[in-house]
Amino acid sequence: MDRYWLLTWTCYVTWLSGNGHGFVGNLREADGSHVNHNIPGTPCDTDFPLLEAWVRQHMTGDPVSLGKPEADAMIAQLQETARVRKWSLEAASVMFNHTHVVVGVPGDPEPGHVLETFKSWATRAIKTLRTLPPNGTFWTAKGSKRKLEDERVVKTAVVYVAKKQPHPLATWWATPWQELLEDWDLASRAP
């Protein structure tokens, strides 16, 4: 594969920008410059009450959360989508309020297209289990697209997605990562 990405998207209004738990986004600094804290290993943005208030004012529906059946359906669909597109799904994890995917793609497609493709097909999978909310979406707009520059960063992202998520509903990783993840499990249990 030519490019690897860590893609993240959230369920509709369950992870509000600005509410202090941390988020990745494009912000304007006090000097007017734009900053995007979207580089792995760097701090994310936190606690912007005015941004959180603005997001709340513009909500068009109730918060959406996922359960185990939806998460299992999503994992199966993420695998199928990658297979059909000839992408290399390396790892995926679905939590009640967000999803992480590590994927390799041939060439250099627009990462937003890759993200939206996964979100669209995940929506179709969930719609087999429940109806769309009245506002027409399970997801917030857009998502995080972190380019993974080398094999070391891809490995770090796979461990992050497969082993470091709080309360995952469903997790999957490609077979070649099994030994790395078993070693991580052993090291994390060592005194």
C-alpha cells in the first residue's frame, strides 16, 4: 500500500468539540493563524466553552450512541468495504460514541473520500438494525484523518486502535499484527 491513515469519526453530538475531553480540529489562534492539532503524539485541543456552546446551538438532533450489534455490523462492513475497494484494513475499533480505523490505500486518494466511504457503508450496515435518526445521520460531519508516515507510526496506530480504546464494543485487526499485539498484551501485564 502507498498510504496509511488513522481515520476517526464520532457519533452525532456524543463528542462535542470544545467540551474539555479533547478533540482534533481546525482552530484559529489568538494571532489569527490557523492550527490543526492532528499530528499523532501531539496534544489535542481541549476546553473551548464558546465552541461547545456554538456546537450545542447548531445541533439538529439528539445524540446517537452505538450498541454491540451495531458495532459488530460495522466491523464486518468495514472489512467488506476495504476488500471491495482493495484497501488494506489493518485495525478497527468501534466504541459507543466513536470509531477508529487504520487503513492502507493504493495511490494517494483524498483521505476525506476514504473516510466518507467507510462512514457511508457503516451507515448502511447500521440501517439493517435500526432506522436513521430524524436528522438523517448517525455521525458528526467529517472526521479526523491522520496520515501515518512510516511503519513505526502504523504499528503505533494499530496498537492504539486495537488495544488502547476504552470499553470497545467491537475490535478487529489484521492477522499480521497478531504477534505484535500479543507482545503488547504481555508487556502491559508485566509488573
